[in-house]
Amino acid sequence: MTSAAPTQATATHRPPLRARLANLVLPVFTGLLLLFLFSPIGVMIAFSFNDPAGRQNITWQGFTVRNYVDLWGRSQITGPMVNSLLIATSSTVVATTFGTLIALALTRFTFRGRWLMNLLIFIPMTAPEVILGASLLTLWVTFDIERGLLTILAAHVMFNISFVVVTVRARLAGMNRTLEEAGMDLYADGRTTFWKVTFPLIFPGILSAALLAFALSIDDYVITLFSAGHTLTFPLWVFGVSRLGIPPEVNVLGTLIFLTAFAFIGVQLWGQRRQGKAAPITLVGR
Amino acid sequence: MSDQESRSQIELTIDNLMRRDLISRRTFIRRAGRGGLAFGAALTLPALLAACAAPGSSQKAAAIKWLNWPAYIDIDSVDESKYPSILAFTEQTGIPVEYNEGLLDNADFLSTYAPDFNAGHNTGWDVMSPGGWVVERMGRNGWLEELDHSKLPNWTANCADYAKGLWFDPDNKYSVWWQGGITGLAYDPNLTGREITSFDDLLDPAFSGRAGGFSDMRDMFGLTLLSLGKHPEEATVADVEKARDKLLAVPDGHFRGFYDNSYYDALAAGDLAICVAWSGDVSQMVLNDNPNVKFVVPEEGGMRWNDNLVIPKGGANLENAHKLLNYYYSVAAATMLDEYVGYFTPVKGVSEQIAADAEAARAGSADASPDPETADYYEALAPTIVPSAEQIGNTYPDKQLTEEEEGKWNDLFEAVIGA
Amino acid sequence: MRSLSRGITPLLLLLPGTAWLIVFFAVPMAFMLLVSLQQGTFDTGYRQTWNFGIYPEVISQYWELYLRSAVFALTATALTLAIGYPVAYTIAFRGGRLKNALLLIVVLPFFVSFVIRTLNWRMILSDNGIVFGFLKDLGVVAPDFHFLATPASVIFGLTYNFLPFMILPLYVAIEKIDRRLIEAATDLYASRLQAFWRVTFVLSLPGVVAGSLLTFIPAVGDFITAEVIGAGNPQVFMVGNIIERKFLTSLDYPSAAALGFVLVAVVMVLVTIYTRLVGSDRLSG
């Protein structure tokens, strides 16, 4: 990508072939990479329709939709799935609330010990998960606390708070304070200003923090492993049943989750498009 | 796993939606709420319904929760979620069973449940199937219910002599034998190019990159000690150090990995030419996944082990648990199980029953045409599910390790697996 | 002098979250420190013996694991940077109306559980599977070649899993760059390459730093990739693996805790060196 020839497309002069090809390098690379990112997903979807004879599920042995039809009746997915959803929902609600409060405190007030607060927020995000999980295990064992749903929940809220704080704080920091001041000039007290001005403005930040927390919680394996005892969440269950080959149910569930996310995003993008943004694709050239 | 920045692009999108005033916050919440409910319902409703319909909620009989190893129960050939012997049990007694294949490694099992047992918490299981040395530890620490043998008439009548009174539970106070097997070597002659006879074949440089070690410390060190001429039950720490040295002397990259149960996949797929394996697994592999694989007990000796049915303390389902244990000592159930699983059975008469089934398959009957394939398989299987005198002679049990010894052996093993 | 209510308000806001973090993060870390200084066995109980000697012991025995983990993580970080930067750049500068869509597409595969993705990679990369079976049939690759269970495969797995962690911060940073600065550079006779390095890349550094940290730190402590893709091969055994094994299999809590703390220390040192070198302090995005 070191073409020295400038790509000037004037009305009468087409850019030289070499330059045009050079222009394609980046988009092609990006396209290939996106394909690469999707490869395990593609395989997952394909093999969810596989009909393996034995326990092995690595060669294509026949098409069937039985895996989808049988899904909830078979093996022990329902328990772990319900556990994961319960924990994800509860930890999202709690962590988002606590985290938003902290973000508000950090950006709107000054107090001694801010640096300590920042450290407390920063380290859990950056410490390797195995450490967070292991130290919690130490806590549970020291106090003879039975490991299960509640200990997993405690762990998930813990690591989610930091992410929520960072997300919401960025939103708050970028916010235009003059709007709040305007509110107060118009005789609104602190509480009204907050709910009518600040909160709506930072709401997208809070929402995306909540989505992030939910996603992190549903997918967590390492920290949950240390705090679960014998309770199973979805990732733990997947790992367990995959010791002897990936059972088709795992791929089926993965596909369902993927399609749900795909649909969600597709709807969003379609909603954007509908607002009159039918612009041509401009990947080559500007 | 997303990260702190995936939030910014989600945020951007939401922000775009809102800032353009095209959708008010309330509308968004409403729509998202509906969408979220729909999504959540789609995903969880069937799950919740299934969970509600699960045996646990039936008022008739509390389900028996049984934690077992994988590849240790008979599986229906058409529907892999059905276990015929368990279904028969439920039909006979009316008691449902929640079967779970979560027991993957003896040491992991112990360490997962030890904190609960120590604190006196209920583990949530009614029946478990740990190995011998685990039973010894659990029994000694008071973590197991004592069995009421008056409730186990089948055991008293049918249990073979080699399956009772073993070193880890001489009076069968806590345990009855579930299945037993031998740890030896499995290999694919097409990939190794020759027959395998000795543990040292595993270390043959010709198999570099395609040899599989075992992540179970006792099994792996046991086989190595035997290849050094030492009996595992008598091995000292110095002996184990020699075993460690022998394994470390192997060039880097020779062992493709130190596997737990997952060697099954690698071996069946052909990633491994030779590996340490459990006898029954190989029988099942030959039947279901890879007919080329063979199992052999190394000529210096293999490791003999068995798993046991135990009832952990604190369970509330003692009566039903005993029924399950008793059931598997009936010849019918044990035959059903062993015809699929292929490990050593503790029940007298199973071998003869399998031979009889072979004849029946060969002859055919009113509902089924003659099935020579199944007949051949049963015929070959029948004698192998009882340990022969030769096998007992050439296989050795685990050593009863003290905590200190175990710690040292673990440390030495960690050096082997890569630390 | 603030009024009483204003003085208390920040504290009240902070209280629930901070209390939670202290109880479930700070306190456990303190406990882990205490546990690392104990001796004993699980069954007979641990005694607080203030055995500081465990640290030199653990370091001398396992320093290679730390080195290996750091090397794997650094390589994966470099790879994600090399691969992710062009992608982030393309989306930011050439994405036009599709920017948001493209970003969401980048992130979309990662909605599927990381465990499922890793397991499927193991299947794709298996010796006679989709990729290598095909290559072997073509004769491009030796029949006994295997990719899984090698250091390269673990680095590959790490790189894949952390790509979005690198692409997104990079994108955010690049997108903010004022194009006019680049125009100005080229106006001043800089070549496109020079304009890129001197202007674009430098301005995107906060994104590079954020992405590198978000990739390196989790990667150095990872153990799943080594277990699944690396198949437990001794050559890929990482610090995370030994910590997990000691905590969950051997129940050797003191050593495990000590190993954990050394890991935290190592990470903090490396991060500090890195951020000083780069000179950026905008780590929280």
C-alpha cells in the first residue's frame, strides 16, 4: 500500500490501474478478515444440522433437523440455560445500578480519595480472570460459604461494576453540562434536573453498559468456574459435555443465540436505513 | 467476550437512533422491552416448560440425581438422550433418574466437592460414582452414608468375589463396585504401522507428535513405574522421581498432550496414533466411532481400577438411592449396561447372559430378523467383561497415598505436564 | 464549605458499588495474599505460618511459565494489532454509511459463547478436518502434520478471540482523527506513507494502547485456549493452567495463591513499562 502515485479521479482522467488495485487492498483485506471471523460460526451452524452416528461430531454424516426439534427435551440443557439467564439478568440490573451511581459520583463531585476509587475500578478490569476467580474461591472457602447461584451472582456483579462505570462515565464526561445548567436556570431543582435532563442524555450509555454487562455475564467461564461449585451455567455445561466430542445440541444453541443477535442487529440497521439513508456503498475511494 | 469498547459502538448506534429524534426514549424502551421479552421468551419459555415438566416436579417420587462418568451407561442407538437401563429402572420402580455425566476426573471431582463436604453442605447428588482411592478418602473423612445391605439383596446374591472387599473399602461399608477396567494403551495399527506391546512403545520416537499422555496422575505414573519394574502400590517418592525423569527425558513435542477423557476424540479422529486409554472406552470406540483401534495391556503391567456407587452424606433420598444400587446388581440390568459399555462387570452371570444374547441374535426371533453382526459382537464381548486371572495377575491397583505423598506426587506430575 | 447534603451525596452514591467491590474484590485479594503465606494440606487444614519463602520458591520453579505466557500474549497482541489496524482504518476512513453496520458485523460472531467458538475452531483445525484434511489430500502438507497442540495454534486461538478487543478501541481512536490534519500533512509535501505514520498512527496511539492492554492482559492469564486448542500439550502450558490446576485439582492453595499474585505483579510491571514507553495515559477509554 505504498503507492506513490496520487489517486486523483478527475472528470476526464481515470486513475491508473495500479493505483485502483492498490485502493482495493484494504477493503479486500477487511472483507477477508470478516469472513475469517465468521468461520467457526459458519461451521457451527452447518454442524448443528449434522446427524452423527457415534459420539463424534467431526465429519459430516447426514442432514437432520432433529437436533433442533429435540432440543429442550434432551440432555440437561434447560437447567444451565435458566441459571445463566437468571444470573445474567440479575447481575446486569444490580451492576448497572451500582455502576451508574459510582460514575455519577466520580464525574459530578470531588472528594478525597478519587485516585483510590479509580484504582478500585481499574484493577478488576485488568486483572486476569483466573486471579479474580481464584481469589473469590479463597473467600468462599475461608468462610465456608456454599458455592452456587448466589456466589456466582456475587462474582458477576463484581466484575461488571467496573465496566459499567467506565461506560457511563465516558458518556457523562462527554455530556454538555450547559444543558444541566439551563435546566437549573429554569428553576428546576437537582432532582428534577437529573431525571429530566441528565438521565435521558446518559440513557444510551446506561443501556449499552447494561447490554455489555449482560453479554459478559452470559458468556463468563473462568470466574464462574471458580465460584460455581457443582452448579452449572451455560458455558460450564458446554465445556463439560464437550469432553467427548461436541454434541450437536451445543451447536444448535450457539446457532440460536447467533441468529437472535443477528436478528436484533439486523432490525436496528434496517431501522436506520428506513430513515432515508439509502446511500450507495462507498468502500472503494472516498 | 465483549469489552469496554464494544459498548461505544452499541452506544453509537443507540445514540444515532435517538439523537435523530426519530424514536423517543419511551418508544425505545417499549420496543426493546417487547423485543427483549420476545427474545427472552423464545429462548427461555421452552426451557422453563421443559424444566417444569422435568421429573423433579412430579409428586410421585423424588428423582434420583446420579453423577457419573461419561461413556459409562448404555445409550439408545436411535435417540442418544435415552438410556435404556435407566428407563427400565424407572418403569419398574416408578422413580425417575436425573443422570449427569459430569464426573470427568477423580481429582477434579474430589476438589470440587471437598469444600462442600468439609462444610457439611448438601452436594445436591444422591448417587455418585468415584474411583477407589476417592472412596477411601471420602469414607475416612466421613463424607459418605453407610450402606444398608439389607436393602441390597441383589448385591449379596450376585456380586462376584473379585468385586468386593477391596483395599479402599474392605467391608463394603460405603461402596459397591460399579464398573471396572484397565488402563493400558490404545493404538491404531494403521497409524502406528506395527503392533504395540510395551509402555516404552508409547515413547517410541517414531510416534513423535502423535502420542498421547494421560492427565490422571495415578494412571500415568502407575504405568511409568511399571515400565521401570516398580509396583505402584509400593512405590516411594524416589521411585516416582525416576518415573518423572523418564517422562521428562522424552523430547519436547513427542507427547501431543496429556489428555483427560478427551483422548477419546483425539484417538477416534486419528490425531493420536497411540495413547494411554481405558479398556471400556476402546470397546465403545470400536463399536461406534473407529473400528480400527485396539487396546492392549502393556507387558510390564497395566493399572487395574474400578469405580463405585456411593451415597454422599446429607442426601435425602436414601431409600431410592439404595433401590438404584440394588437394581444394577440384577443380571438383566447389568447385562443391558455391559453390552454397551464393555467394562468389567461385578455381577455374576452377565457373561453367560451376553453369550445367550449372542445366540438369540444369531437365530433371530418372532420380532427380529437374525443379526449376525450383533451376534458376533456379543460373542466376542462375553468373555471380556470378567477379568481373567491373567489380567488380574498383570494389573495393579493404585497406592493408598497419604496427603503428603499425594502432594509430592502431584508436584512431580506437574513438572511432567508442562510446569 | 459544602452543605451537609452535598457532602454526603457522593458518599451515598458510591456506597453500594464500592462496598460490593471491597467485599468481593479487595477482600478476596487480601485473603489470597494471606492464603499464599499458609502451609498445610486441604484435609488436615492450613495454618498461617507467614511463609514468605513460598514466593522465591514458586518463582524459581515456574518462571518459565510466566515467560512463555508473556511471549504468547505479546505475539498475539502484535498479531491482533497488525491485523486489526488495517480493518479499523478501513472501516473508519472508507466505511462511509456502513461504518456502524461493519462494526456490528465485526462484533457479531462474538455474541456466540467463547467456549463454543473455541471448540469449533478445534474441530476446524483438527488433523484430518476441514482445513488440514483438505490440504493433506492435495499433498500440500505432510500426512502427519498437525496444527493443534502446538504453540502456533494457541497463539492463533488467542489472536482470534481478542481481535474485537483490538479493533474496537482502534476504530474509536481512528474515527476521531480530524481528516484535515492529514490533508495538511500531504499539503506540506508528505508522502501518503509519511502522512500515515506521522499523523494518523500517532493520533491513533491511545487506541493502540487501549487495544493492546485489553488484549495482552487477559491473554497472559488465559488457560482455556491452551487446554482446548493446545490439547494440554506441555509446550503450551501457561501460567493460567498451573493456577487452575493447583486451585481446582491439586488443592494446593498456598502455591496457587502465590502464583496468582506474582502474575498480577508481572502484569502491572509490564503495563507500567508499556504505558511509560508510549507516553499515553488515557487508559480508561
